[in-house]
Amino acid sequence: MRAETPKPFVFSKKGDKGETSLLSGERVPKSHPRPEVYGTLDEASAVLGLAKATTSIPVVKEMIQKVQEDLVVLGAELADRRENPKYSVTGAHIENLEKWIEQLQLEVPLPREFIFAGGSQTGAMVDLARTIIRRAERRVVRLRDSGERVRPEVFSYINRLADFLFTLARYLDAKE
């Protein structure tokens, strides 16, 4: 009996010339504002993954997991130039973040002075993710200002997410 030979890896090599495909199938340079935005969201998700792996608080793990799922939806929306993208953030996504902000602030009120990151290891990771989200927000503005379509819910979600991450970091600083 012969051992089965493993199949080789498959590489598309489509990006070897500095272009990528949007969800519509359209090819754009990797420097285009759309890949810049969804790549920045991916960075934030990776840092949130570190925070999720670091924390021992189950509800925080669940919140971060949901945010990572939302970031996939948001990234997919921003990777799609079509009028009606297949994926999109909704008011329900935004309301969920607002609910969490309220819940966390009831448990740990926000301080009234300037905050320096580093009150806890996981809180610092969440603060880093927040700064990356703020960079993504600036890139979404640049995308819109370049004439690209961006729904108002995208701006609301990103802004509320930064607020949530700030609150979550303060919660982590107090609890860990």
C-alpha cells in the first residue's frame, strides 16, 4: 500500500503585482483606500485577539469575540463598492456597543482625568486596539472624501467602537 502524497499548497499569485480583489471582483491597488481601511480593521482585530487570549474574564472574552465578528462584517462591507453590499453593519451592531458601554460604566465609572495606557496588560492591549480603530476611522473619512460611498452606519459603528474600547480598557484596568 502506497502512502498518499500530500497535495501542494496553492498560491493564487494574483497579488504579486500589488493589486487585490474587492468583494465585487474588481481589482484595485493594495494602496487603494479600501484595502487600507479593512487592513487597519484587521490589525485592530489581531490586537483584540491578544487581549482575548490574555484576559481571564469570560464576559470580556465574549465581548471581544463579538467585536471581532463585527469587524469581519465591517471589513467585508468596506471591501465592497457595490450599492448594496452583501454584508453591512446595522443599527443593532451600534446599539449592542452602547449597551455594553452603559453596563461597564455602571460597574466601573470612568475617571475624570487624562488616562495613560498600562493600568493592566489586557487593558493596554485594548487601548492599542482603540488607537488602531481611530486610525481606521480617519481612513474611512479619507475613503469618503475621495468620492467613495460609505454609509453613515459605518462612521457611527467605528466611533462607538472606539468609545466601547476606551470603556473596556478602563474596566480591565480596574478588574485585572
